[in-house]
Amino acid sequence: MKWDVAILGGGFAGQLLARQLTRQTPGLRIAVFEKSTGTSFKVGEATVEIAANYLVRRQGLLRYLYDRHYPKNGLRYFFDNPQKSAPLQSMSEIGPINFPFHAAFQIDRARIESDLREMNAEAGVEVRTGVRALPTDVRDDGGLHTITVESASGSEVHEARWVVDAAGRADLLARAKGLRVRENEHRLGAVWGRFENVVDIDSLGPDSFHERVRHATRGLSTVHFWYPGYWIWFIPLRDGITSVGVVGHPVTEVPGIRTIEGFRKFLDTHGAVRMLLAGSRPVDVGSYSNMAYNTSQFFSTGRWGLVGEAATSADALYSPGSDFIAIENDMLADLIARDAGGEPAAELAERTRLYNEFMQFRQEATLNLYRGQYSTFGSFELTRMKWDLDIGSYFNLWVTAYMQDQHLDRTWLRSQLRMRPLVLQALVTFGDLFREIAQVLREEGRFYSKNLGQFSYGLERIDFVPEVGLPRSRRRVLEKQTEIFNSVRRSAAELLGRPGDPDVIPSLPLSAFVGNQPIL
């Protein structure tokens, strides 16, 4: 059997790619091969703005997402005392006071994967479940790829012009091509589970607790409880289910944490978390001993590619996984469409190279957000500053570009790749600064000093969000990035006990932040 595109793996990434191809390039012969026959809960429920824009704009799923899943009310952080015993309503908080300007969603992965299978089958995609598809001969010379499909009835040999690995951590193409790259520095695990009957956070606390968020829902946020070395998430799903997880050092340091009983015992050592879980019932538990790994290649001129966790994984914080799926699928769908349309091989090869190098850049930049930073977590003041940098830069640099489809423009990609070492250095510079501040705060006994009684809605200094999605000049983007860097620098100075006033600490040019010299 011959296919234009064979997708190995019928989970979130693979089913979305199949649907995108049917919408963008009708007439392709597409097959999706999936080992499981049903669907089950998976991590990766929270989406952020790039992924949500992809699901709405590329996939046409807006009404579906509101009907079958939950809208997401942003990120929300709570900060505890050193004893982990603060009442929820006393904790300092960062979180929205209204639904965000750009939509995002809390997705039941089992539900959406099942629904996408049905959508794709109805659209003419060959969706095969309960089979094991192995890439037995993935070529780099332009020939057809060979896939062996094993099922209860025997083995079949399939050929495909394009092969896409969307089978997650099974590492089908990564093993066949020797692509997996070990991440040695950022090595953290995760444990998660689904719980029934979790206490509704919107039902707790006095009126003043709800008034400070203008009575907006906290329950539809991705709620983080923030501690040195780790964080705990609460994500609401339909039908009374809540996803709860922990990412960080406890996964390797706390005995038995990867069992349901051990996980619950660990969660109960945190007073506010224990209160939310009172009377709840665990449904399942899952874990990764190590979350992060890289790939040496995303796309090939040999007409193969990797998407989702088949390619790379960094961290659950900020939910980058579904953003990567959006960009990877866009690029692969574009390459496949150009190939089907007869684009000359040299032009297609140049575009493939640019797409691959850009994804390598995104992979490095994303990991630099996390490397060495978990030790800085847990302080309201320090996290508030890191929030301004990370969220502000995300909207200014990444979301702006994605919503304008600049990631598919070769000129823009070349400009980004020229800036690659500068962006990566800036991330290292600020990462070093945050670690320095965390050390000073601990030495001076100030690490937890503002963890109770404070509130920030998070956008006090991120004032350009309504611009995102509209055309923005390169000059405007760079000017805003310079403002973000200087604002964080002044906040850092104040936290270190130095005057942060612009008259005392004048603004630095952008070039000062992308060198290897200290910025304070």
C-alpha cells in the first residue's frame, strides 16, 4: 500500500497534522498508524497562546474547543511560607483579573484525540488503530520509505513518500536515524495524576480573596503552587476531573512518589494543596524520570520529520509542548504541500534547512529558560520579575511572529538565525542574574519575605498584549524587547537593595544585554 504521507502515531500531534493536511492540501493519501485502540488521559492539557491560535486558525476548532473543553484563564501562581502551611487566601498570588486577551484552553487529551480520530476518518484519512508501525527503511535519497505494519492478523509492508514520527517517546525515527540528544544539564522528573472531586478553588476564602481578582475564576486557570526546586500544578478538565502534577527534584528525591499513594502523601505535605484535595479520589498516576531531551534534526530533505515528543521535550512549565507541535506541524504541512505542488528540489531543500535550523534555535532557547532556574523558584518577588521577562518576551518575540506567520517566511527566518547567539546569550545573562538574586535573598533571609499578602495581575508591565496579532514592525519589536530587559534590570537592582530609578540606573541599549558582560 502506498501513501503520500504516513504518520506513525495517532495521538495529539499526529492527528492534528493529518487534519491540517486534509484542510490545506486536499487529495493527499494520508495514513495514521496508532498502537493503542482507545485513548487515555495524558499530560499536556494546558495550552498557551501559540498552540491555541494554531487550534483555532489552522484547525478550525474554535467552537469545538468551547463546546467540549474549557477556556483557560491564564497562568496563576501561589506562594507559600517555608513550612508549606500558609492558608490559600493568605498566599501571595500572580494571576489574571479577567480572561486573557488571546484565547487559550484546558484540553482533555483523551477526548480531543478520540474526536480527532473521528474527524480524520470522516475526512478520508486512513486511521489504523491497534497496529504497530515500524520505519524499516527511511531513505535520504528521495526514494519511497518502507514501513512494516504489524497487527493481530499479521504484517503488511507499506510505502510512503513522506514519513512523520508522531509516536512520542517511542523514538521510532530517533533510533533509526540516531537523532536523540541527551540533555545533561536540565534533568528533572514529573509525576502527575487525575483526581475526582477536587475542591473548587472558587468556592474558598472570604470576599476579599475574590475581590482582588475582580471575582474572576481561578478554577479555570492553570494553578501553580511554587516552591524552591519544584512546582505543583492544578488543571481543570471536563466531567469533574482535575489534573494534578509536580515537576522538579522531589520526583527523584522523595521515596515512593511515583505511586498513587506516595504521590498523594507528598501532595498532602503542602497545606493549601491538601485542602484542595480533601475528599478527592485519584483516578490514575503517571511519571517521567526525566522530562528533557533534544533531537539533532526535525525535518529532512529525504521527506521525513518528527513532531511533538518524538522530536524534543523541555519542561511542562509554560506549556511549550503544544506550541512546538503547532510550529512543527505548520512547517511540515508547508513542506509537504510544496513538494506535492512540484516546488523545485533546491528551493525545497533550502526551506527545509531553514525550518530545521529555526527549530533547533527554538529548542535551545526554550531549554535556556529552565536550565539552572529551579533553585530560584519559590520567592514571590523573584518570580514576579522572571514573569515579566519570560511572559513579556514570549508575547513580544514568539507569539507576535507566529500570529503573523513569520515562521514560514524565509527572510524572517534568516534574520532570526542571525540573532540566534545573541538571544541565547541574553537568556544566559538573565539566568545568571536570577541565580545571583536568589542567593542574596537567601543569605539575607528575604527569600520568603513577600510570599504572603501580595497580589499582582501580571500585566502591570506587559502593556502591549493588545498589539499582538496585529502587524508590528521589527523596530517596534526590538524597542519593546529593550524596554522589557531594562524594566527587569531595574527590578533586579531594587531587589538587590540598589536604587532602581531610571535616573540612577539609565536604560541600556539592547546590545548590552546580548553580550557576556554583567548588566548590573
